[in-house]
Amino acid sequence: MAGPIFVPQFLKMKKIVIPVLFSLLSPNCYSQGFYLKVGLGYAGAIGSQSMYDTPIPFNGFPTGYNGTRNNTASTEEYSIKGVSMGAGTLGTLGVGYMFTENIGVQLDAGLSFSSKKYTFNDLNVGLSTGSGGSIPGNIMTTQQANSPFLLMPSLVLQSGDEVKLYTRVGLVLPMSASISQHQVVSNAPGTGALVFDDYDWTLKTSFSAGFSAAVGVKYAINDRMSVWGEVSFISLSVYAKEQDLNGITETSQGVSQAYPASAYGYSPTIKFSKNAVVDSSLANMPTYSIPFSNIGVNIGFAYQLSDGGGRRSHKRSHEDISPEKPYRRR
């Protein structure tokens, strides 16, 4: 008697379970299709900082990015900190497409609204007087990225349900990553009337790809709108390509005078390369890497462009599976 009872029950369960598994593994219309996202966040620097000081190329020409060096007759005392030209307030606008409920692709465009400014103070530096002598002076170098623009194509993996956990991994492509640099040179107090010469430079960089990743959570407000929050990571360094002098401003006793770049005693344009021959004009210099790596926190909204009715049709497909229907034996 066991056989006739067991076989119908097994087949009855099979009739219920297989459609349910098929509905879970098949694409869910609610999560498929295109979506738009917008967000705002803040990124901070990660990693340490190395320096560049002629003639040894390390990082951060002409000196460090952030901190202080105090020179004496026999020693140099350093106090430097981590830096990233990609740190600051960042807005993102993205578009994505989900092939299934769990797998998709996404393209984010990131634009920095307020890049962090870094200052390096080089104290007690010997400044040439033009007659073979020198006097002690100070050099303050400030550097700030000019609204860097990044494209980040990535693969998206996410869980189901209204509260979705997701991760995205992909590339980061710096479409614009120039840097504004002001180098203010002044004689030290006690060496005569204070004179400040502000050299205004623009540093252009070469294109290079980096790596981006994020983990986050997304909560569906309704069939189309959801809110999201994530922790993001960018690993990116770009190389210096060209540095152009925009002009010089000299201030003495409260009076400022502007001079063109041609008044500079050296080449107003510096070319950087990995194979450089440096001469007295300083028109060619060895290139160096500029850090843009950062870790950030971002929040925003996402809008589903596909029809949200997929969730309702998915529910009806479950209602069609009724365990109370009698099994008809052939």
C-alpha cells in the first residue's frame, strides 16, 4: 500500500516545487531593465605619501603635497600626511541595466564639487639673491584638483527582496584630472622688506585607468523609487604630463604687481616624461605619480525605468500554484 500512496504525494510535491524554483531562478521583471541613480558623498584620502625632491623622483614635485619641512644648517625635519587629489565632496550620476534580479552593469559619472586643498610649507630654504649669494626664505605650495571628472563602468551583483544588498566592481577612468598649483616664495623675516612672489601653475596629467569598488544597501520605497547608501573605494594614480605657468603676482608692502609668464627666469612650460633630460632651463623633468585614491561614503536615490508591474505579476504566478488541487492520476 505504501507505493501507491508515496508516488502520488511525491509527484504532487514535484508539481508545486518545480514551478516555484523556476520562478525564483528566472529573471524578475521588477528588477530588470534600465534605472537611473543620483547621489552625493564625501571621500577621504587613503594610503601614505612619498615625496619628490630633485634629482630623485619619488612623488609630489616640487615638494610634498601636505605638511611641513623645516630646514636647518645640518638637518631637515619633516611632518607630512596622507593625501589624495580625489578627496572632497563628490556628486554622482549613473545609469544601469539589470539583466536579471541579481546581475547587471552600471556606468557612474563622478564630479568633485569641492576638492580638498593641500598645503606644503618648505621653511628656511636658501633663496638666491641673483649676485651669487642667498638668503633664508619660505616656500608655501598649495595644490587642489580642478573638479576632477571620473567615469566608472562596473559590474553589479545584488540580492533580492525590497532591501537589497549589492556590490559593484569595475574601472575608474579619469576624463579630467588637472591640478591648480600656487607656489608662494617669500624671504624670511629679518632679511629686509617682505616680498611674496605667487607663481600660478596649472598641471595637466596623463590618462591612466584605476580600480573602483563599493558595497551598499538599497531599499525600495515603491515599485520605481529606492534609496541607497554605500561605502566606495577608488585606487587611482595619474602621471604628471605638463605644467604651465599662468602668471606671477608679486606683493610687497601691501602693493601687488602682476607679471606675465614670460617674466619667469626658467621655462614657463615644463614637460614631464619617464625619459627626461634635465638641463638649466628646467623645460623637461622626470614624471611622477599623483595620488587620487580615496575611500568614501555615498547616499542617493535610484529610479527604475522599467514597468514596476513585474512584482504584481510575480505574485499572481504564486497564487496560481495551489496545493489543494487534486492530483489526477493517469
